[in-house]
Amino acid sequence: MRISYRMTAAVSALALFSVSTGSARAEQLNVLASFSIIADLAANVGGEHVSITTLVGPNGDAHVYEPRPADAAAMANADVVLTNGLQFEGFIPRLVQASGTKAPIVELTKGGEMLKGADDHDDHGHGHEGHHHHGEFDPHAWQSVPNASVYVKNIVEAFCAADASSCDVFRTNGEAYLQELAALDAEIHASLSQIPEARRIAITSHDAFGYFAHEYGVTFLAAESVSTESEVSAAEIAQLITLAREKHATAIFVENITNPRLIEQIAAETGIQVGGTLYSDALSDANGPAATYVEMMRFNAQQMANAMRGQ
């Protein structure tokens, strides 16, 4: 009888555990993130209270992404959809229509310090006549850590609106992560400020680092505009090579989302050694050096600092 009682108790406990686990999973917010960087920010806020599906994964290019039928199904089932906004994800309006989703579409750039697009200013690049332009503003706002903090605050509010019962957890997680981002911001400022301004000039594949330039005092010369959809002409490559020589660029980088051949050509023409890979519009995979937003920003800053110092 004692053995039978124990077996019954064990079965009952297992059944209770299964019910409670199923209930906990059912209470998770279904979050759809448009690309990997946003997914990581959301994970830091939501923790185990959210289940996140990412449309454009590690090393993916959201500029040219084409949605799949599974993406429409994921959006239809989402409780919250997190996007960058500023027309960065051109596929989102079509996906919203195809999915018939009722979830709020949250643009995380709202409230941040937005910069004019590359066609509208020349603070950190060169002319891009004839290139496709996403909109009035440069969409790569996450390349400034203070703007990423705005993203996090917007995620907290979106999660609280969707799941009021877990709001205290979201706010606690968000505050802890904001402190981590503040420390990261100070670290990047300290690292790059030690390099003379005249050496803080770099060449990249496309104009994704305008916010990094504005925040951390680096000048970027880009082969392509804010979108990777456009082709670079021979005249534009020649113009960039001339500009790089005139400004005495000290570093040149490939990006994880673009073909390296263009940068390798420019490096050969200018004699500037390729300083490695920068992560612009996507994280690395889990085994790479930029698997999280914090790791990405720290890695990029270190790559820049090393190349500009001639290391």
C-alpha cells in the first residue's frame, strides 16, 4: 500500500507540474521581432515571460528580405510585433496585410534622436545620387547606444500594455538592462576618444554607421547608401577612393551582411588594410563575436579602435 500511495502521489505531482508548466507557457507573450538586434533587446526585457520569433535572423539583411508563408503565420499568432520603423523593414506592410494580424505594430525608433538620411546630409558619408532611399531619416538608429535605450523603453511599454500582470518584471528587467547599456555607452566613448580625431576615419560597405559617427565622433565613408538594395557604380567607387585619399582614411571594414568584394577592391586601390568585419544590421550567430547587441557594439568599437591605431 505504501508503494502504491507513493506512486499515486508521484503521478499526481507530475500531472500538476505538467498543468502548471503548460499554463506558464500559455501565459508567455508571443513576440514577433523583425530582425535579430530587436529580438535580443526584447529578450533582455521579457526574459522567460516572452516567446520570441525573429523574421530576419543572424547575419541576415532586412533591406532585401523576402517574407515566407511561415512568417505570415507567425505574425498572425503574435501578441506584439516589434519593428525598427523609419521604413527599414520594407516588407512589413505586406506581411501585416497578408497575415491579417490584430497585434500592435510597435516602431521602436519613436522618441529617439533621428538623423537625416544620407541623401539629406553629408556629415559622415559622400553623395549617393541615384541610390534608392528608404525615407527622410536614416533608419539605423540602434548604432547609437542611447537610441538603443529608447528602443528598450518602448519594448517595456509595449510588453506592459500586452501583459499587465507581468509589467513589474518587464520594468525591473528593463531597468537592469538600461544600466548595462549606459555602462557600454561610456566604455565606447572612452575607447574611441583616446584616438586622435584625424585618425577616426573609416570606410564601410553601406551607410549604416551614421548614428555611431554622430554619437562617438567617427567619420564614415560608405560605398552604398543607407540601403543595400542599390548597386554602386564605377564612378561612385572612384569618387569614394578619391575621398578616402583626400581625408586620409585609416581603416576599412567589410560588413557581415554584404559581399566583401567591393571593400576588397577599394582596399587594394587605396592601400588601406582591411580591419576586419563590422556587424551593422544583424547580429552574428550564437558562436560568433556579436551574438548579442552589447557584444556587437563592443566588438565593433574594438575593431575600429584597433584598426585606427594601426594594430
